Amino acid sequence: MIGFLLKKTMYDLWDNMFRIVVINLGFIAVFAVLIFLPRLSIRFFDSQLLTMALTAFGILLCSVYLAAAAFSLKPISDYGIFGFMDFFCNIKNAWPAGLVMGAFMFVLLLVATIVIPFYASMESPVGLLLAAVVFWTSGFFSLSFQFYFSVCARLGPNLIKAFKKCVIISLDNSGLSLFLLLHNILALILSVLFAFLFPGPAGILLYIDEALRLRILKYDWLQANPGANRKKIPWDELLIEEREKTGDRTFKNFIFPWKD
């Protein structure tokens, strides 16, 4: 399943490179707001409260943008395309999910910069224990909620159910969750070489959505086969149609499709 996931994502990224780059350009512009507004506030106002408020605003703005991007990229996973006007329409559907995740990321930022250092500075076993508990709890939720935008886009915008589904999917697919995290870290490192234009945040969102879409095939099969062994999923059987739709490409066709 992992091999097919990587192949399909690579094909979809290549076939939709222009759309991926444009979405990443938009995110870079939004991310610039997050970076420069707090710095401007420090330079002209020197107010810590204002700086935190502007940081929170920037995180919320980035999160809403990522949510709209996830909603827009979903058709690519489904062997379709999206128009750029669809992106603006998706903002109407995605902004609640984006605001909630933005608030969560802001809380994580506070935890990483204030709460954990505070407990660690207590220089006592209790302080170290509390710092460790907060650190690993934050790490678990961060690992689980990497599915969040795709869950909202693919399984419905009910935010409470989305959080529950993220935790369930992560616990039930711990190997996949860790693999996604490592893949996304490598994708970010690769994105640096291309100034975050490719694959960038859009490419990472597409990969997560592709993974979730294929994982849903597992749950559909389990629902149709109650009592089946959850550790022995017949992926070869489940992916027959997917492999037919995706097809195979020669290197020449992949790079120069008009010449094959």
C-alpha cells in the first residue's frame, strides 16, 4: 500500500505541478504576514501583548489557508482536478476547521515556548515529569492531527467528530502515522531546495489526503467483512481498481509524455 501511495502521489504531483506551485505561492504570501507583522509591532510599538495577538492572527490566517487548500486538493486524489475559483469557494466551507486548527497550533506554540520551559526550569523531579508529560502529550496530538485537514475535507466538517477520527486513525494506524510524519519532514527539507514552491505545503497536504483516501478503503472493507482480521488487509485486492486508474509510466512518458 505504501509503495502505491508514493507512486500515485508522485504522479498526481507531477500532473498538477502548476496548481501545486500556485497554492504554495499563496501560502508563502500568507506566511509572510505571520513572520513580518509581529516584527513590525516590536519595532514600532514594543508591546508583547500586541505581538502575541498578531502572531495568533497570522497562525489563524495560515491555518484557514491550509484548510481551504486541503478542500481544494481533494479532487486530485479522486482522479480529478480543481479550478482556482474553487479554492475561494472552499474558504467558505473550510474556515471553521482552519480557525480551530489555528487555535490548536497557537496553543502548541505557547506550550513549546512557555509551559515546557517553565516546568523544566523548576529543577525538580516533579517539574521534569510535568514537562515530559506535556511534551509527549503535545507530540501525540500533533502526530494525530496531521490528518485533520484531510479528515475535514473528506469525512465531513463536524469538528468534534474530526478530532475524534484523527485520534482513532492515528492509534489504529500508528505505523502509517509515523511514516507520514517522517515523509513530511523529508518533503519540507526537499521543499527548501525549491523555495517551498514544490512540493511545499500543498504537496504535503495532497500526500496526506492520498493516504487517508486509501486508508478509507480498509475501513470500507472491514465494515463489509465484520470479524475479519484487521492485521491482514487484502491490499492487493483493494487496490486493483486504483492501480488500473493510476496506470504505469515509462521514464520517457513521465518526463516527456508527448513523445511516448
